[in-house]
Amino acid sequence: MSTQPTSAEVVHPGASRIEVYADAQAASRASAESFARHAVEAVRSRGRFSVALSGGSAPEQSYQMLGDEPFRSMIPWEGVHLFWGDDRCVTPGHPRSNFRMANAAFITRVPIPPRNVHRMPGELPPREGAARYAAELEAFFGPGVPRFDLVHLGIGPDGHTASLFPFDDLLRDAERTVGWSLHRPLGEWRLTLTVPVLNTARRVEMLALGAGKASIVRSALEGPIDPYRIPAQLVRPAGEMVWILDRGAAKELTGG
């Protein structure tokens, strides 16, 4: 089976590549195909594939596909290392845990070694959890800013990505690799990778699905540059930047 994305329409070529798919299922499959393709390439060329997973509802269908054939068999799981871009400060079994979602969607269904699953320790106090995860990143990547092969992101209705929220001081942090932030509407603490980590990645994929995301996608891509109001605009990786959208999320884009 080909691992190339299917039925994509590319619009607004430039610094960001934007791929528009007919529906959420097609966009989710494109994301799963990309994961598989880059995992095979990275393990073949570098011996391992490092990916930071996202949470929320958007990636769940894509992650479920990773546990199904043909992806389950084609991905070299022994060389895949799973990290997270952010997570809630909750226990790993909590219903709002990003780890729990991915674990149920595909991790328990594929032959990945348990030592290759690097979850964020959300059950710890935020400062301690961030420090513990930063140390785990350094142990895996070495000192300095870690360079992921692939980072999965989503965009919230307020323009946040990972758990980097509008006007948060963490947006300006150039020192830490892992920080903690407060999601004020829910009074919920979260752990998150910082902007320098996201922007060092070889490839970043921003997945947005549904008409409910159309307005913020348009603002992020075509609106004024205002990254402290729309943190997703801060994501400008050294490598590739790809937006994976369904037609609902793309409907307000010029030519979308």
C-alpha cells in the first residue's frame, strides 16, 4: 500500500504547506500515513523515530488507525519513541489525560516496547513534573534543545497550541524545554513543550478538523501576525510545517 497522502488539495504554498482533505476521515488517514512514512524513513536512516503526540479529540481517529492494519505492521515500532507535546496535570488513567487517549487508541494495540513510551508525569506537581520531563528529554536527546523527527499539534479556538496559551509568559521562554501553564477557563494546570522545542523539529503537523476550527485557522494563517494573541503563529519550525485540514476547517481560507 502507498503511504502517500490521498486526495489532498494544497493551497497557499509558502512557508507552511497546507493540505486540505475531503473530510475528517481522509485527513486523519493522511496523518497516519505521514506517521508511518516518516517512522520508516527515520528508523532506516537514524535508527530511531521520535515523535511528540498531541491530545484533544482531533488526533484520536488518526491514532486509532495506527493500531489497525496496514499501519500496525508497516511501522517499525521497536525504533519508535513516543513523547507528548503537552498533557494535563492529572493521573495517567484520568479521562482528560492525553496519554490515556493515545494509550487506548493505539499504544496498547501495537508491539512498541514499554521503554519507548515517554509519558509526561502529570500526576506530579507542575514544577516537579516539568523538571522531570525535561530531564527525560535530555537523557534521550542529549543536552540542548531536543530535535524531534515529528511533532503533532492542534489549534484551540483561542489560538493556543500544545498548552501554550495566549499572553502567557511561557510564550517568551527561551531557556526551558518543558514548562507548565494554567488553562484558566478550567483552572487546570498542564505540562507543555516550549516554543524553542517545537521550532527545532524536523517536521511539525498541525491537524485541525471541522467547521468549528475554520475561524481560528483563517486567523492563524491569513490574519495579522499577532503571536501572543494566537500562539499557533509562533510555530515556525526549522524543518517542515504542514497544516492538515478537512474542508470544514479550511472553508474560510482564501481559495479554501
